[in-house]
Amino acid sequence: MTATEAGQLDPVSPRTANLAALLRALRAGPLSRTQLAARCGLTRAAVSGLTTELSERGLVRSAGLRGGGNGRPSQLVELNGASACGLALSVEADRFAAVVTNLDGRVVAERAETADVAALGLHRSMDELAFLARRTLLDDQPVGVTVSVPGLVDSAAAVLRFAPTLRWRDAEIADLLAARLGLPVAAIAVDNEANLGAIGEAVDGVGRGVRELFYLSGGLGVGGGLVSAGAILRGARGFAGEVGHITVDPAGEQCPCGRVGCLETKAGLNAVLRGAASPGDPLHDPALGVDGRVGLLKHRVRRGDQRALAAVSELGTALGVAVSTVVDVLDPDVVVLGGYFAELGEWLVEPVRRELSARPLGHEPACRVEPSPLGTTAPLRGAAYLAVERLFADPTLVPATAEEAPA
Ligand SMILES: [Zn+2]
């Protein structure tokens, strides 16, 4: 991850930038001061002063000695994981979720609750989300909060511009949550769930070590996010990756957006469920929630239910057409099928690969197609990563205390 993800922070001093460089280097594991100096392009004396300051802030600590082979054993420094935490929140059509991770990315608390978010409306939803956040944080004060939302997000302004499934427009999520949580507005970032899913996969999932990753997110709508060299590619207005309205069937159904045959008319969850079962079938029961209905669909496909199989096959073809267009334009290393597509991955990956290999540019096997190993948790994982990223961009957010022992 690069500093671009901390775009809302003020420019930092050279010393703070060096503190940040050291802290980032330690994100991969303990290092000696000599190794830190080499990785960060600093002198060993500078590293000494900087690690002392990080230690005074409680962010790093001594990690014992490493045998030095022929030389002297060297003193290792590591992140003090418990010294700070980040909060990830998500708003989905049928639930709220909260995850607290510490500095080294370990999940320390998580909670979720079901809700009809559209029926609650924006302000009551923010009350519920803040209440859930407080119960998950207990007494901890997060260094950053990242909120995952389904819809078009102006991330620079931390405003959700439009979420069709929630029927929210110009929702000032960061302001509303800052007031409810007693945190500065600058500590709260808001992003589209597919962008955060892409980050989650790049950091913790199938995209580790990959440079260009495209994440396709299946839910009531269909979204996409692109991560390039560790940073989200947002486009001029922040709406890059919105693939739900790519035309996949010119003779298809009218889409609520006004066009015909959009990917969402074929791959949105309700469209697939309508294809898989008649009205009145339990597949359409909102009480089951999104996960419950997808689980039931999967069960039927596995059992060989012809109508369910046909619906999922049609979904695979539609995804293949859309992904081919994406791959022609973006040429990613890997396409990750996320959201509910991940649950159905065993029936979707092959049709998508087939469609790609039939293309004139012959993307097989250069571009991998993988189901998301993180499933529906990918956006929260990405949000948690970016929440603590705020501290990795500016370690001075945590004040120095007198009690910490030097590293
Ligand atoms: Zn459309």
C-alpha cells in the first residue's frame, strides 16, 4: 500500500515521513536497526533516533536478539500490535457489521446485526451503526475508521453520492458518524464496498503479491474495484470500476438505469433468484437474508435442481461477457469473483475463463480468474487495513507517553 490511500491527510514533515517509513517496514515482521536503515535508505544513527520516538509513542518494542551468524547478534524491533486499533464498519442492504483490528492486522473484536437498512433510513441507520461500533470497540479509541457502503462514493469528501439499494443520496456518512462516535471527521473514511473488497483481496486474499487486481462484487447490485500497485484506481470522479451497467445482452431486459441488458439485470442477486425459482419460493424470502438465500441456491445447484443450474449457468455467461470487456480495457493480472459470486465460484469460474479464452486477444492463461477466498468479508478486511493505514501514514497520531520502555 502506498501513501495515496491516505489522501485525506495533510502533508507530513520529513521526520514524520521517516517515522512512517520505519513503521511500514515493520508491518512485514521484526527487523534489526541495520535492516531498517537499509530498507528505508536512512543512516543507522537516524534509525536509532526514530525507533526511540516510535517506542515512546508505544508503537514498537524490542523483539529480542537474532543470531548474527559470523557477526554479533542484533537487537530486533517489532510492531507493538496492541498499541493502536482501527475500526472497519460496513453498511449492507440487510445488515451492519463492525470489525476492530490492531496494528498488525489481527482481528480483536467483531460484531454484526441484521437490519432492513433502507427501511431504517439514513439517520436511524447511523444511530444503529454507531451503537454497534461502540459495543465492538468497548473502551478503545481507533486511530482511523473506514466505512464500506454499497454505491457511488465521493471518497475525498467522504460522502455516499448514491446507493440505489438503500435509496440514499448525498449521505454525509463521515460527518454523521463523527458526531455520534465523538471522533474527528478526518479520522473517518468512506469507500465503495467493491473498492474495499479489492484492497482486502490485495492485502489478505488471492491478490497478495499481484500488481493489477480487478474485483467483481456480486450483491443486490454488481460493482467492481481495481487495485493497481497497492492503490485503488478511482477515475476522475471516483466512480471507476462501476461495471454493473455494462451491456451484456442487447436484446435483454430493461434496466432501472434506462439502458437495456445491463450486467445487473443478469447478475444482480434478485435477477438470478428470479431465474432460479417461481414467485413464492423460499429463495425469495427476505427473512433468510442475502447469505441464507445464496446458501439455499447453492444447495439446489449442488443437488442438480435444473432451474437453479440454468440460472447459475446464465449468470456465468453474463459474467464472462462483462469480465472480457473489463480485461480488454484494464489487462489485470487477476480477476476476483467476490460477494455472492464467491459462494458460487465452483460454477462461475469456468464459464468466465472460457469466455476470456475465446477472445481474440487470448487472455488465457495470462489473466487468472479466482473466486474470492475472503467471500463477503473482503470489504471489511480492506476497510480494516485502511483504517490502521491512517497511523502508518502518520505515526504522530498516537501521542508519546513517558511509561514505554525504549526498544
Ligand atoms: Zn443499467
